[in-house]
Amino acid sequence: MDHETDFIKETRYVAEHMRRSCEHALWRVERLLSRLEEGEPANTSSTGVQLSETREELQRALGGIERIEKLGELEARG
């Protein structure tokens, strides 16, 4: 395989993981919002845990974006 093919495969791999992390984080946020709209108090240990896990998923997604940016920089340098 050539370098460009490897670059494309690596980019797709990272993007797929980012997509899953973002989808899961969005699902968590929507679930929390639904519970709040139904009148559940926001100040519960469950809410705190859910928000913490969502934050971690979004941080992983941001890390993936940074990795794609670095791959792009490396590819541009040749």
C-alpha cells in the first residue's frame, strides 16, 4: 500500500471512533435533559456520573480531532 492509502485508512479509523464517542455523548446528554424535563432534580450523584462520563467521551473525540489534524500536517510535509 502507498502512503496516501495508509493516511486515508488511519483517518477513517480515527473518525469512526470520534463519531461513536460523539453519538454516545449526545445520547447521554439527551437522556439527562429528558430526565430534567420530567422533573428529576439535577443535583444527584447519577447526574454527576453521567456528566463526567459524557465529558470524558467528548475529550476523547477532541483528541481524535487533534490526531486527524496532526496526520494532516504530517501528510502535508510529505
